[in-house]
Amino acid sequence: MADIQEYKCPHCGGTLTFDSGTQTMKCPYCDSEIDVAALADFDRGLDDFTASEEMKWETPGQVWQEGETEGMRVYVCKSCGGQIIGDENLGSTSCPFCGNPVVLMGQFSGDLKPDYIIPFKLDKNAAKAAYERHISGRKLLPSLFKNKNHIDEIKGMYVPYWLFDAETEGCVQYLGTQVRTWTDSRNQYTETRYFDVYREGRMSFANVPVDGSSKMPDDLMESLEPYDFSEAVDFQTAYMSGYFADKYDVTSDDAMPRANQRVKESTFQALQNTIGGYATLTPKGGNVEMTSGESKYAMYPVWMLNTTYNGEHYIFAMNGQTGKMVGNLPVDKNKVWKYRLKWTVILGAIFSAILIALLFFL
């Protein structure tokens, strides 16, 4: 098995890429469509495949100093012979010379082979449209950002995720209050009653995701959730053709504490959601005992968009399955002050009108 894989069209020899619209491998030259399952033989042997040694960094007219190539790898494109250079985690990319998409098979072999993949359902145009919707209607957004800002880069990539299963048994205690008010001809009364509230229960969690790439901000990736795991399929490298991907560099053991924390918080929240009929709830204590189950390795689809405004970089991400878009936006300070001044004037006018009316009737 070769280290580097290109999927060629059987009709014209063009490079096949996965098409999110048809959910097939599509040729951009003759429009042929090939079922992904028909390419499963390319992945046979991944379970015990071992990538060959990295190429030596010796190229004509170029001398690499000691330490310059640390953590980097170089591959040779089968189509044009150009060098594809990336870091040690690069798993799927395109040749910088001819543009052909390639999959680096050794990055998804043996223990590195994912169990599942959720294929892209939305394309680049959908990501652009989602970005436009994300910035539209934002009153405090700088006008120049909205009118002249352009997308520097848009990239479809598969992000490595660890999926955890867990069983929990938890209990929580709260101090709850119920408040009753009434009036008579002379006074207004308030009665506050206090209650000890207790809840306990058992829960099961399946496929709790934690991203396995140190390059991806955890909060940004968690904001893209949820993914619909029912649409996950057995992993095939063909789904990656035309997209970027990295193998995981955060191990399952390193990701587990974050998964455990998410499970515990979800357990407490689920127990609290069963409580009703109280004006306030003050936590008094609680405990969650967990039994961790198996973990699975999966690749999830994400569109990454990068923009620049006033010398600052802004990153946006879209769930490649559901279309959910997240990302922070700049705020025009002048608009903030104008907005505050506007509402100060409006509220002041309302207060003055109420005061005048009270004085008139008194």
C-alpha cells in the first residue's frame, strides 16, 4: 500500500473528490459519479499498514539546517512530482503545485485508523452563505467589516474527535424557596418558605465528543455541537479526498478528563431540570459517580473561515453536517455609545412622561 493516495476517475483519469451534494465521489472533469463503497478496497490493510520512513530533506539547491525539519514531513505528489510539505499530523491535503487532493494513508492506519466518519453534507457555498447570515443584522458590527470585509480563506476539514460513553449515578441538594405576597387595606405582606430539595438518578451518555486536535480551540469546537451521530458511517479514506484533515495529537487518555467534566455537568443539569415550582434554587451540595465506557475515534466535518479586520484575525467555523455557524465578531465602539445614548434618551423621556402624569393626577 502506498503512503500517498489519489483517487482517479476510471473514465478520464481525473482526480475524484467527495461531493457533499450527491454523497458520491465525483470527477470535476467528466462529472462521473462513483459510489464511495466501490472504493473500499483502497483501505484494505489499513489495520496493519505501517507508513514508510519520512523522506530525507535533501532537495536540489536547498540545504536544511539542523532542527529546521523537526516535526515536519515531505511527500511526493504522484501526479506532478511536486513536494507536499506538512507537519507530522497532516492526514489529507492537496498538492500546492497541481492542486490534486491526496490522502496520506499512514496517518490513518493501525491504531490511528478512525472508527467512524460523518461525511460533509454542506459545501463551500453553504459555508459562505452561513457566514453572510452570521454577520447580517448585527447593529453593533463595524460598517467597514460588513461592507468591505472579505474572507481570506475558507477550508473544509475533518477534525479528529474522541467519543466517550459513560454511566453516571448522581445526587444533588438545593435550598428552594417559595414566595407568596398579598395586601390588605393597610399593608403589603411577603411570605417566604424554605425547602430542602433532593434529587438523585442514573443516566447513560453515548458519544460525548471531545476534539482530538491541539490546533482547534475546544470552546469553538464545542460550540458547533450537536452532531447527528446516526449519520456516521464506517471510516473510509475516500471521504477525505478534496478536504483537509489531521490525525489526532491529543490522545484518548488526555481527552478523557474534559469528557468526564462535561458528563458531570450534564448530570447535574439534568437533575436540576427535574425540579420545578420554586422561586429560587441555591445549590447545597452534590456528587456524581461515573463509570467510563469505551471510547471511539471519529472524524467530524468542519468548514473553517478566516477574515482580517484592522490587522486582527477572526476565525469562524461551520458544522459541515448541520450548518451551524459560530465565531466572534468585532464591535464598533462608536455605535455602542450611540446605542446607549439613544436608549438613555428614550428611557429618560418615558420616565419624564410617567412623572408628569403622576404629578398631574395627584
